[in-house]
Amino acid sequence: MRIEGADVYGSFLIGIDFLDQNGNNVKSLSMEDLSKFNKQQIKNYYVAKIKPHKHSLLLPLGAKANLSFEIDQNIHEIVLTDISGITWNAKMQE
């Protein structure tokens, strides 16, 4: 099984935005924040591992992990931004 190389590219995550129910940005993590993300806040449970990278948070294709964040306010939506500029939005379940 290959877990490294161009054919297993997933995402180089350069931004995470946490939004409240009104769409206001509660907290943002920049590419610098993500490149220094505390490994203790990442619980990988698959062969491909999520880890801080030189300029991003590296999410290899097929990686599975739980990430922990310290946020005091209620979060309604999370926006992930890839180095390519593509974004993904996910609403939190109540």
C-alpha cells in the first residue's frame, strides 16, 4: 500500500474558520498556525497520518483522525481552506 507521493495527495490545509450561527468568524487558524499545530491535538487512527507540515496541515488522501480545538463559543459551521483555494464547509450537528 502506498501512503506517500503525488498519487496520494489529499490536502494541504492552510486555513480553518469557525463560524457562529450568524456566520460571524469566531476563530481562525492560519497556515502558520496549522504548520505549528500541536501534535497532541491530533488523534490519527489510520495508516495515512494527518500532521503539521512546513506551510500547512497535511491531510493525506484516506487519512482519518480526530482533531481537538479549544474554542469557548458555540460553533455552527467550519470552513476548511486548501492551498489550491478550494474551500469545504461543514455545519455542526446539534
